[in-house]
Amino acid sequence: MNVQKSASVGRPRGFDADEALESAMRVFWQNGYEGASLSDLIEAMGISRTSMYASFGNKEELFRKALTRYADGPASYGAEAVAEPAARDVATVFLHGAVRSATLPGYPTGCLSLRASLIGGEDSQLIRELLADWRDETSAMLRKRFQRAVDEGDLPAETDPALLTRYLMMIGNGIAVQAAAGAPRDELQLIADAVLQSWPPVLSRQQDER
Amino acid sequence: MNVQKSASVGRPRGFDADEALESAMRVFWQNGYEGASLSDLIEAMGISRTSMYASFGNKEELFRKALTRYADGPASYGAEAVAEPAARDVATVFLHGAVRSATLPGYPTGCLSLRASLIGGEDSQLIRELLADWRDETSAMLRKRFQRAVDEGDLPAETDPALLTRYLMMIGNGIAVQAAAGAPRDELQLIADAVLQSWPPVLSRQQDER
DNA sequence: GCAGTTCTGGATCGAGCGGTACGGAATCAG
DNA sequence: CTGATTCCGTACCGCTCGATCCAGAACTGC
């Protein structure tokens, strides 16, 4: 399932599979799944088509591996956030992580998941489902964490953990889009701080405020 | 520049150009620019390739016309918002419009601009610039409106109109992404109301709150 | 040195892309 | 009816897409 190991016998591999995957991740991050052609990918990876297929399977599997690398690297802030001791800290780490990840120097701006998933023809259906699954995993983590916070009295008893999660993910998505549109890190940082100033948000299902 | 009018002499056009453009808009909305192939488009429009080229020019011009239709129709809430009498009303109309537009029954969820612009190869560079220009127009409208509100004392004197605009656009983008991810309208409505509860946001450039 | 195995680069595949050429169909003015 | 004009459907263009074939290069064990 993982990257094909270079065998002990036979001609040794002429490139570093880890560096090649890093390069592929950046191309997918910049151009999305369909927007990244094989020619783009192998040029950035510095290897030939044949080597890519031998080492990574095909384009779809290459993307899966690049996404795993992304989730464990630049986008690991979700897992870090839920480990925080208080709900407010969870939100703080999550949003600051979103800002940092979306404006990493030397990397494309915004979020790989968003860039790759929003659009596409029928053939990238599997990719969109893969990315939806990944986002659902993050959502589930946050929801359980906020449920725990409610149980512990860390959040008001009437808090809806699922809705609060959606609120936080929505802000994170907005940050990623603005970063992709060219917003500088310091402005996004100020915006994230402003959002955190009114934590927790007033998400009442009962009354309509307007 | 606009849709080629059907001439007075010769064989009359066998389809309604307005209905065809509406169908094309939906396909672009659903699949983005590159994700919508000519075959998809003409099938949805119910016309042949030749008729599309004769009436709309080419794929890029068809998209431009679909975008204009989108901006004047489902996405006209930006222009409506800046006509409101107070800054708070501007934000309210803008966010409620974003929620409504992103969850219109019978239309794709989310925002056409986002779906079409986030990714793509080099050939869709012009399209991304076109969409960036459109978003910049909306930004400029809001910024000027908020500047006026500051001048009129409707907003605190230390408010940065550009940053406040970015904040509002960021929330709108987040709503669109969440809608595209399947969030129901009522949840997004609650989230938008929660954002509006803490209006105006505390966007101080001077002090860092953390 | 020699077989066996693995990696590599170039040529190439079928499919789908956006776009076009062309002849027939439908309508106008006379 | 005739000729001019315009619309429409089919077949096709060159190109790029993801993916594969194949011969040769580079390494290990013997």
C-alpha cells in the first residue's frame, strides 16, 4: 500500500522517494488533482513516468500518498488542537494552525484539500470522496472533543458540539480561501484573533436573533 | 461582446439563448471551468457544438457570460448589501445572501467563483484572473462602504475598512465551502447569526491579544 | 564473467479535450 | 420558384491526458 521499497537486488533506485513525494505534494497543493498533469508531476519530482508508476502505482495512489504526507505534516494542526486541555485552546490552536498552514513560506497558499476537492469532472469522484472522508475525520475529532468539553462543564451545557465544529471548520475554510486569494499572514492572524475573542459563539438553535 | 443576436434573415435559431446560458451556468457552477467539458455543456444546453460556438464564441466567452449571469442573479447580494443604511445591515444582508445563494434549491451548493477558481492548470490562468477581478470588485465595494461608515461614525474610528472587508469575505467564503461540503441551510443560517452577534469584530492591528 | 533482477528513458497507446470544416436544412427577399 | 443568408449535425482536426511497452542500463549473487 505504501511506497514501493527499493529492492535489495537489481539496479538501485536513482532518486529519493521521499523527496519525490514532497515535490508531488506541492504540485497537487498548487494545482489540485485534475489540474496537476503527470507531466507536471514527474518534472517536479525529477523522475520519469515509468519510475513514478513503478514506485507509486498511478496518479490516484500518488495523490493518496501525498495527502497522507500533507495530513501528517503541514495539516497536522487538527490533531494537535484536540489534545489541548480546554475548548478555547482547541479553537485557538486550530485557527492559528490553519493560518500558519495556509501561509507557509515556500509552500502554496491555502489548503490542499480545498484546492483539490471543490471541483472536477466525474473521473475525480473518488478523489473528492477521499478528501471528504479526511475532512469528516477531522470533524469527528473536533466534535468528540467538544462533546467532552460539554460533559466536563468546559462549554455551556446547551452547546451543540456538531454545530460548533461546523462553525470552526467554516472559519478554517474561510482562512484557507483568503490565503489562496493572497491575504497576508498577519491579516489572517488578526482575523483569527478576532474570531477567538467571541468564543464560544452564540449558536442557539432555539431562538432566532433577528 | 454579448450573446450573438439571431439575425432577421436566414434560418431562425432553434433554441432559447437565455435558457441555454442558464444551463451552462449551472454546469460551470457544479464542475468548475476545467471540470466542465464542452460535451457536458452542450448536452445540458441542448444544442450542438456548432451552435454554441456560433452563439457564444468559445468556452471562455461562454464562461464569462455565465459568470455575468451569476453575478447579476444568484450572487447579486454583494451589491444589495452595500445599499443598506448601516454597516451592521451591510454585514447582515451580505452573510444572509451568502447563505441563501450557497444553498439555493435546484442549484449546485456553494459559490461558482470558488468552485471555478481555486485550482487548475496553466490554461485556465485567464479564468482565475477574471474571477479574482470580480472578487476584487466586491471587495472594493465593501471597503468603500465601510470607509463611509467610519466617516459617518457608524463604525468605530479606529476600524480598518480593508481588514473588516477581508473578515467579511472570509466568513462568506467559509459559508460557501461548508455549503459545498453539504452543510444544510439552517445550520449555516445559525452560524451566520452567531457571527453577526459579535459585530463589529475586534480587529485591532495595534495590540496582539494572545 | 554470467545469469537474474530491478530501474530507467523514449516511443507509443487509446481516449477525451477544445475547436473547426463542410454540406444540408430552414428561412428570408425578390 | 430562385438565390442569398443563417442555423445545425456530423465528422474530423491537432493536442494533451493518463497509462503502458520495450529495450537497455545498473546492480546482486554465484
